[in-house]
Amino acid sequence: MALSFAQLRSFHAVAVKGTVTEAARFLRVTQPAVTAQLNALERESGAELFVRTGRQVHLTESGQELLAISRRMFDLEREAEELLTSLGELSAGHLRVGADGPFHILENLKLFSRRFPGVRISVSIGNSAEVKKRLLEYETDIAVLAQLEEHDPRFFTIAQRPYPIVAFVNHEHPWSKRQSIRLAELENQPMVHRESGSTTRQAFERALNRHQIRPRFVMEIGSREGIREAVALGLGIGVISAEELGCDQRLHALPIEDVDVSAPERVVCLKERSDSRVVSAFREICYPDSCMEPPPETAKPAEVATRSSW
């Protein structure tokens, strides 16, 4: 079959936007034009790419595989547009950053923005698993996260300094006048903690397991904001990155004095996109003395997820 660019663009827009109506609005064409392109694509290929339920469309397994390819194609198209627009200087474009916490990346983004004021920056926040997923699905250019499998050949990484994790209590807690605690003092203490995908939780649990300390976890909450509010209400002790606690007068930080509890932070991009101009610019401005290096080629690549998250 002779695949036309218009057919693939229509397919990609519908797959990403979820409806023919939204896809037509995005492409600035009529709905019948988009429908005609989809019908022609399915007819000429002999493959069912969508299941239609009312106005919504859902990708079949074949559609998901094609979407994984079209994401890469249109991401490269976006890179080409940025290259031509910038005319030798990165004066336009879009840097998409995924991060497992905003506080660890904002200073670097400030430096980047000052150097390249014409580049638009967007930041999406999630736990490490969500951030990695967005990177693999070409929804972000750079990921800032702590959890990354060793020797994964899909990624280039820069190891960053570990960030300290502290305990914290509300201002009415008996420990609210103290300057620090020992890790063993958390034995059997009521604590609230993050979801299982949280880097902070995993780093803290590793420290607890090493020293055989067992707090009494009373609640699991899926956001650092929720943890702060739960601790402020006196539901238990929390742990958080020291930089993320903020200046909430209801809360009191307690560094752990006898055990180093910390989590590493990495800046990560896909290996195949490491030479992208916007990725290279971010690396060079924010980490001028660092060098992204790929993991050993002998490592076995993991399967790349192709399911759409839209």
C-alpha cells in the first residue's frame, strides 16, 4: 500500500485527541476530511486501527503499535521545525520536562530560560514510574527522576547529587521543639507515607529495612501535598525531601541525625534523542561539566510501552 502523510497525520491526531471532532479542530480541517483519511487508511492497509463507540474512538492493538511509530515520526518533525525556526540559534521551540518533584529542577529551568528566553517550557509532575512512562512515549524531552533501572540501553543519564530526606511533624507534636531525631525513634510511631511508586518512600523504606526499624504506617497518600496536610492535622509523622517541605508554619522539620536517608536524582533522556538541540542545550546550560553517557551495549533492552496514555 502507499501510505500518505495526510492519512498518518489524521490517524495520529485522532489517536491523541480521542475524537474525530477534536482531531479535525486540531488539524484545522473538516470532520468528514479526517474520517475519509481514516477510512482510506484502514481500507488500504486491511487493518482495524480503531474501535468506535459513539463519538469516542479507542485504539486496537494494531492502532497502539502504529501510534508508537507515529509519535516518533511527529516528534522528529517537531525537531526539524525547531531547527529551521531557530536558524542556528535556539531562539524558539518547546522544552517538555517531566519530574518526580518540581523543587529539584526549578533552579536549572531558571538558568535555561535566561539563556534561551524564546523557548517555551512546560513541566509535568508525577511519581518516577509516571515520569518514565511519559519519556518513553515521547510526551517529554527530559525526565528528572530518581528511579531508573541500571544499564537500561534506552537512556542517557546524568547522575545528580542525592537529596536529603527529613521527617516532619506538626507544631503540636511532642517533637516539635527538637532539632533532629534518630532513626530508631520512629519504631512503632504512627506515620503517613506516599504511594508505592514514590522515590521518597522507597529510599526511606530501604533505610528502615537496613536498620530493622518498624514504624506503624497508618495511612498512604498519593501526593506530597496530601502528606503535608495529613501531618498538619496530626495524623502521623511524615517524611519528605528537605527542599519540598516549604515554609508551612504548621510543620516542623526533623533531620535524621544518625543515618543518611537520601535519594539520588538523575536527568534522563532517550538515547535516540540525546542529540536533539533542545535536549543538548538543557544539558550544556545546566550541567556544563557533565557528560551524558549511555549504559553498556551488552544490556538487554526492556520492552517499550506502546499503549497511549491519552
